[in-house]
Amino acid sequence: MSVQHYYKLCHDHLGKEVEIRDVHGKVYIGKIEKVDQQNVYLRQSAAPSDYGQGPGVFFLPLAIGALIAIPLIGIAAFRPRAYY
């Protein structure tokens, strides 16, 4: 998919919970806070998909609740999350 496709998809889901998988297979779950022509900014609401596989017990690569930028060009899959 194109960058413009993911930009529109992210813009349409601004403020909503989503699941994004990047081209490297990493999954991000959180709320879209902002989107620009290059990145989508996601506030993570769950541990990263590789949580627990780091070098030690106390290692957490991204803090839950942290705002991260994901390049639109690096998105492989996008899925809205259901509200329960």
C-alpha cells in the first residue's frame, strides 16, 4: 500500500485505538494522537509484541503510555481495535 493510503487511514482513525504492524513484523497497539505526511504518532496502550524477549528481566524497550512515531512508509498492516 502507498504512503498516501496509510496517511488517510491513520487520519480517519485519529483518536482511536489501532494495531499497526511494521515491515519488520513488530506490532504496535495504541491510540493515534497525531499523523503527518511522514509519521503516525501512537500512544501505546499495551506492551510491545516482543515484550519479555529482551536481554533481561527489567528491560522494557518502550514504556507503556509513551508516544512513539512510526514512519508511514514502514507500515505493513493497519487494523482498528474493537472497543469492549
